[in-house]
Amino acid sequence: MRSPLILLISAPSGAGKTTVADGMIAATPSLRRVVTCTTRPPRAGEVDGRDYHFLEVAEFAARVERDEFLEHATVYGKSYGTLKRSVVALLEEGQDVLLNIDVQGAARVREEARRDPLLDRALVTVFLTPPTLGELERRLRGRGSDSEEVIRRRLEAARSEAARWREFDYLLVSATREQDLARMQAIFTAETLRRDRNDLHLGE
Amino acid sequence: MRSPLILLISAPSGAGKTTVADGMIAATPSLRRVVTCTTRPPRAGEVDGRDYHFLEVAEFAARVERDEFLEHATVYGKSYGTLKRSVVALLEEGQDVLLNIDVQGAARVREEARRDPLLDRALVTVFLTPPTLGELERRLRGRGSDSEEVIRRRLEAARSEAARWREFDYLLVSATREQDLARMQAIFTAETLRRDRNDLHLGE
């Protein structure tokens, strides 16, 4: 019997954490995404409870008030949040949980986890970063669609986010997609083998 | 810059740790074996300083007296030991060090490491065990060459060694050779990515 873990992947914006997160979900049968809550309206094809829990603004605010979120944030006027009980429910089923969260959200998760032994024991945090700020800028510009102003603002944000790498358990300096995924898988596998997540019954 | 690590692999006798250790050395360019000391005479083809440091009994005893060994043991009247300074010299060159040591020796290494911050920071301990004692017995018998008495004695020793799995950082319940090696490599890779073994300079 192994106790489940929360793999929290964070990164400065533009570092490519969603690619690695998607790769981990595809490659790891025991690993599940949490369905998060949002106040933005569903897009075509999105299903409530599968893609997101779509909440009214007042309902979201009430849940913030009741401290039900592990982390939440507002981006361009729309709120997004991860319910504590969604994570706990998966862990209690023995599932491992993937959280793909920005640096500010990761700090909140870490804080919440400290107050809950189940979460604290499960939590493993990984910081993915490009090797240099120059490389991060190249990736941000590579998208091609953003204005100079947007790029400069994102680069500034990324710079201060990247400075927070010491808050994480693991540091993954990104290389190719394949290498990033292989190393993230190594972290996951190693964490499943930690003695304090396992029990051994040798029998006779 | 990454600080080097000591990968200590231990197991009950007969669990196959030497196979995994050999595989790790073959697969990992940064990982080095330590040349250990012994009082047994060289065999044909063995070279002093490459295969072992061959020591006179009095010389070995003097080094024990001066507390120069990280761990040492006597097996069938011959002494074997790992010099602290051999391990430290490799770490100071930035090499990772592989130690393939029995359960008693592993406990001594852990104790010594607690007294030396360089060793303590570097040390990662893995316990390799067959899934059941029945499987361990099957493996011991599979060698075919030992008497019933020897097998019983080794099984008894292995049973009490296996009970000490909680002393290690990682628990690796052995499956196939390939799987054991892949999981040991995952542990090694993950440990090289731990934030406290790394430094990040993003530059501009």
C-alpha cells in the first residue's frame, strides 16, 4: 500500500508547464487532474463538472468566504479556484493528483497544506524554469501574437516569479519536451518510492 | 551547479543489490564506485588501488583505530572497509558516489554522515527488497550451490535485515532487473533535481 501524492507543477508564465502537465497525465495512469471552479461562462463543448465547475460570481465568493479553496485567483476579471474537498476526495480514493498552478497559487497551496496532515504528506512541488531569462523572453516572443507591451509585462512578471524557485522541492531547468517529461516522471516515480509513502508486509 | 550525492544501495543478502548497483554504474556517467579496503589477498588480475586497497591486517586495524572508515566489516575472517576520505575526495571533485553496502554497514554510514554536513547533505539511502520472504528464499535456493544449513542461516539473517526497511529514504520492492534499474535511475535523477542540491542563475 502506497499513500497517494499531489504533484504540483509550477513555473513562471511562458515556461511551458501545461505541456509537461499534459504529458504527465497521458503517461501516468494513477494521476488525475482536479476539476477546478471558474466564474467564466462555458465555451462550446465544455461540460459542467467535467471541464470545470461553472459557478456564479456570488457562489464563488461565498466559497471563498467559507475558505473552501485550496487556492484561487482572478485573471482578466474571471475567477478560478481549486476546491480543497476535490483534492481530498481524490486522495481518499487513493488517486494521485496533478495541480498545474502559477507561482502565487503554489505558495497558497503550500500554506494550506501545512494546516492539513493529509495534504502536507502528499504534497510534492516542482518548479519548472527555462535555463535563462533570455530563453524565457525568446519563448514569450515565439508565440508571435502578443504586443510588445504585453510581452514586456509578462517578462517582468516571469522574472519575479522565477526568483521564487527556492520555495519548491524540485527544480527542473527545462530542456527539450521529451527531457522535461522524462525528468518529471523520474520525480513522480521516486516520490512514489519514498519510504514514508509505503508500507511493507513481507509475510513468510 | 549541482552538489553531488551518495547513492547508498542496501538490501537483505540475496536480494540482488549488486546487479542493480552494476546497472547503475553502467548507466550513469557521473556515478563512481569507491575503491574499498580489504585484508584479503589480491586474486589473479586484481590491481591494488583499482580493485581494492589491499591492506595488511595491522594497517587495517590502525585505520579502524584512527576512525578513518565510513563503515567496515569482517566477513569470513577478512576485513572490508570504505575510507571516509575516499568518499569525500570524490564528492569534492563533484562526482556522485555509489555505495553498495549491507544493512549493518548502511546504519553505520548513516550515523557517520550525521556528523559531517557534506556527507549528510549528499546521502540518499535506498533499500531493495524482494516482495516476500518466500521470494527471497526462492532466490537464495535458486543459486543451487549452498547447503540447506547455509540457506537457512542466510534466510534468517535476511529476515531480520528486511525488518529494517524503515531506516532508509526509499523502498524499492524488486520486480524484474529492468524495472529495478529503471526505478533506481528515477530515484537518482529525482535526487539530482532536488532544489537544495541545485543553484539557479537565470542571468538576464
